Amino acid sequence: MLTIEGIVEEIKFRNELNTYTVAVLDTPDGKATIVGYIPIINIGETLRAEGEWVYHPTYGEQLEIVNVSLVVPSTLNGIEKYLSSGLIPHIGPKTAKKIVERFGLDTLDIIQYNPERLKEIDGIGDKKLEKIVEAFREQGELRQIMIFLQQYGITPNYGIKIYKKYGKDTINILSENPYRLSEDITGIGFKTADKIAQNMGISRDSPYRIEGGIRYTLNAYASNGHVYVPKDELVKSTKNLLEVDDNLIEDSIRELAVKGVIHTMNYEDELRIYYTPFHVAENNVARKIVELSRVEMDNINIDINKAIARIEREEGIKFADKQIEAIKESVRNGIVVITGGPGTGKTTIIKAIIRIFQEEGLNVSLAAPTGRAAKRMTETTGMEAKTIHRLLEYSYLEEDMAFGLNEDNPIDSDLIIIDEASMVDILLMNSLLKAIAPGTRLILVGDVDQLPSVGPGNVLRDIINSNAVKVVKLNEIFRQARESFIVLNAHRINRGEYPILNRGKDFFFIRGNSPEDIVNKIIQLCTERLPKYYGVDPVRDIQVLTPMKKGEVGINSLNKYLQQVLNPKSKSKAEKQIGDEIFRVGDKVMQVRNNYSIEWEIVEAGIVKEKGEGVFNGDFGRIMEIDEDLRTVKILFDEEKEVEYSFNQLDELKLSYATTVHKSQGSEFPVVIMPVFWGPPMLLTRNLLYTAITRAKKLVVLVGDEKYLRMMVNNNRITKRYSSLDIKIRNMLAMF
């Protein structure tokens, strides 16, 4: 075994997920290339590497390392390179040179034990000194913690996240209860935490393990949209996961209930187990819905029939009976639900309601769950619409993210209209309703036949099914909309009827005989046929939607194929590989989890016009810049918001040339292409097909086998969601 020591001069390659690294060391005997798994490495550091020389046919002689360790720089040159590497803020090459010239070989000891002396260097004052000392301390802590984590198979990508969460207490916290990782660190699931715990010698019957397994199971159900889990089902699923006795699981359920972590509810001889925040949210939403439905609204001093007639005359339109009903009920009631499919006039109603209220001098607020839905609402109404998070002023409050508007500081509005309400989950609806003051009207607009929210709950459907709220269901398709085969076929599919194919100009079916044939035809559509005949931009205007993640026609495979043809590798485009995924400048990407704290800017002509926080699950963006030196990626979301990600945050993004139908909710695209082929029956459903084609504004192209298209139309299976909101609303109503 050979040992070499040198200064890290260049990092040629690094996989952030598994830490495999190719680096060049400057050793006393010359340059040496080392390859292997290095938990943390930075240019300018001095490393001691042990291993064996191997010969690579392309790259020549390399040291394949077995062990690697950090060596405190012991030469003036090494210390200067280390300080000027960018690891420590406010110390660049010039300042590093000054410090080393002043303190020589004692430099690092001075920084660690007598940092006040750094103020002897021109340009270093109290503020800079504080940041330098803090960064130096964090580097030492982080390296010690990374070494601790590496022995349990935790990659640096997650190690940095763990350190940011627990700080200097990381080792103590994880030594006591490693299962906290699955609760606190996004991306680390229970199974990974369990493997780490087993390596650390934690007993399989440990209360921490059983409690962690129950939490994991509850979270798994929540990720599938469930608000609670029946107790027998929870015990069975947890037992399959942990392989322990039922009694231990039931004891832990009781203990978690005593701690207040979970809540139990009996209904018709079924014990329902909730994470407490979900139970509280459901109760609050039920109470608030009833309060809004029962409050006596102040009559608007207006002749509603005359107002409707005037709008019809001035706009040159004729409202349908259901539209008139929706407008009148919105004036009379504290809360109204307006639901209907495409082409039924929801936007026309919203515009009329806004006009009536504003002409009375009343404040109107518009919002939607996603940025794209809010932007579309702004375009169709001519009035600013916000995301619900922005409406509720989501930002840092007392060093944590929270909604600035709530029951103590409600929304200042007389009428609030929420579009795409089917996408709102139980937690977000709870936050919204808490910020609505008594006397404020609420209108929920959405298509109840679309897929439900990605998050837990079945909120819009439950509110409708409770029979406690005035619901207006629009069912008449207007003449202009009837000319669209997208609209026509959406309603046919929703009724269980087979769509009319290849007769109009906006709805086509192309046969594909195999997954390979389907993929090739989708690529041809994106690269040649649609850009040529419709003049659409293949990246900006075309969205491929698919029911599945895996398989030849799943998003993972399709994104690789589409990236190769729509944004191919080029010397002029920087790229970064994270695991199996390559991100390249120009790529279309999607945020795949809520990040409430990440900052964004809207920049016009080099001037920052607006700042804010939050990028949310399902937001689409485009990669503008990849900076290897700063280890950052800049994304442009919704063609206006610039967001900077560190390389360690790239697991929040996925390529999105193709995405799942679920992730497309709340968005509209000029063109939608969808593969139609075999998949699990739970995915090939009528409402998934309906949701997919209603995302398109101008053109739908289905590619595949008609057999599976018929299967989807006939499969009216709606996966049951465990939710009690409708029951709680009815129970709450009985108490009023």
C-alpha cells in the first residue's frame, strides 16, 4: 500500500451523491491523480491518500485510494492555497497572501485560537472577522461530522443537510436516535435510517425503531393523499415493514397518542389514526366551512338582475341559467363552490363576479395553488392573482417560515376567489381559512372530476359531498368551446364515452405498436412534425405527460430521450451530473418538493424588481446557468423568477420534458403529448386521462394503443382517500 501527500490542485470529476472523485494532488514528487470515494474535498486542502497505482487506458496512471485523510497544511504555500480556496468567506488570494506573510506557519493556530489578531490585516474588521471565524469553525465541525456519517454510508450530499439541521449536536443526536433522520431530513426515508441504525447497533425492538416505523407508515399513506389510516391497516403495514410483534406496535401507537404525536378517532367501529396536524387541520377546516356557510351576509346594495343584464349587454354575451345562478349565489352566500369541466364558462363567471363586487367598492382577492395557475388566472381576468402562499404572505417569521396572515391578522378583502381548488390539500386549506375573517365571502372554483390534490386530503370533493355549502355545477358547453375537440372529448371521456379521434384540428391519436415505437413517434412529434406544422417551440410549448415514472414510456426514460434530442450535449453548455440525472444549461426542469425558504428575484434589464421566497412542488423552470466554481445552478421559473440552487439542493429538481399527469395539475400547456400504453390499472384511469387532456390549450396528441385508451375510458376507478372532512363538516353543522 502506497501513501502520498499533497495539495488538492484540481477536482476533475465528482459525483455528489456517492462521492466518487477524480482529483489532482500537487505532491513533492510532482502531480498525481487520485480516484475513489472521498467524503469531502476542496481545492487548496492537503490530503494524505493511501492506495495502489492503477493504469487507466485514457487517463494514465492513477492512485486508486483505499483511505484518505485531511492533513493540516504545513507549508506556507499550502496554507496560502487553503485559505484562498474559497472555503472561508472574505479571504481571497490577496488577503490570504497578506495573512500568511504576517503570521507564517502559525497562521492556522492564530485563526483558531487567537483570531482577534486577524484585524492586524488591512481590510479585516469586526464583521469580516466574525464571518471568517464562524466559517473556520464550521469547516472543522463539518469535517468531523462527515467522517462520522461516512462510516454509516451517508453521502456528503445528505451529510451537509444533516449538519445544517443539527449543527454541532449532530453526532450526539444521531447516536441516541438515528430514526430522527427520516423525520427531519428530506430525502432520507425510514429504510435508510433503519439501515444506519442497524449499523450503529440499535436493537430491532427499540422503541425508537418502532415509533419511527409507525411515523414512516403514516407518512407513506399521507404521500398517497390519505389524511388518516385505519388502525388495523396501520398495524399490518408497520408489521410488514418492521417484522416485529403486533403488541409492540400497538403499545407504540398508544405511547405516540399520549405524547400527542398522533390522534385517534372512532367512526362506525373503525379506529382512525391521524398525525395530529392533519386531525387539527381537518377539524379547523370543518368548523370554518360551517361558519362561513352559516354567517348572514350583509346584502350588497345592488339589483343583481339589472347588473347581470347590464354585463350581458356591454360584453355582448348571454349567460346560461347555471351561470346566473352561480353569480347570484356568490352575492348571497358566505361560501360557494363553482365546479365544471372545460368550456363551461367558469372564467366568464369569475370576471362577472369581480366586476359586480368592484363596482360596489369592495375589495376582491384572487389566488390559486400554483404559480402557473395564478398566472393563468391573471391573464384571463385582467386582475392580479397570487399563489395562496403569497396571498397569505408566507415568509420568515421569528427565524422560521410561516404565514404572515392568520386568524389574528386576516386577509383584508371582502371577497376571495380561489381557482383550481381541487388542488388544495387539507393543510393549505386550513391555513387559508384561518386567514379569512367573518363576513368575507369565499368562492372555490375548480373541476371536481380532475385528479385530487397531490398533498393529503380530498378537500373540494369532501366539501361538495358534505351538502353544507351551496354548490353550482356547470354542465353546459358554450358554442365557441364546442368547436374544440379537446373540450368535446374531455366531456365525452368524463361521461365514459370514447373520444372522437382525428376529425378536428386539435385532437389526434397516432398508433404506436410498441414502447420503442411510441417513444420514436413522440420524439418525431417534438422535434419535427409539431414545430413544422404548428410553429410551436418544442421546449417551451410542448409538454409530454405520462401516467408513470418507470418503464420505456415513463418520465425517467422519456426525459433522457427528449433531453438528447431537444438539448443535446455541447461544449458551449455547462452541465452537472447528480446520480443518474444530467442537468444541462437550457434544460426544462421541475421543482419536485416544496421549498418555502429558497429566495427568488424578478430581474428586468439588470434591475431587481421584486424579491420573495418559495418554490413549490410542480413549478416549471429552465436552467440558465451552471457555475462549477460557485457550485450553483440558476433556474428561471415561470419565465420571470430567478432562483439560485447549490449543487446540494439539486435533488429538489427533475428534468421535465416529460412529467406525470399528477405533477401537471394546475398547469396549462399549448400542446400536450401523452403515451397510451400498458400500465397498472390504478394509473390507467378515466380521471387521469381527463386531467391530462384538459391541460392542453391548443392541441392534444395521444400516441399508443387504442386498446389501452378504451381501458382508461372504461376504468372509472377513483382511488379511495382516507379523509373525514365531509363527516366532520356534517357533525359540526349539527352542533350549530
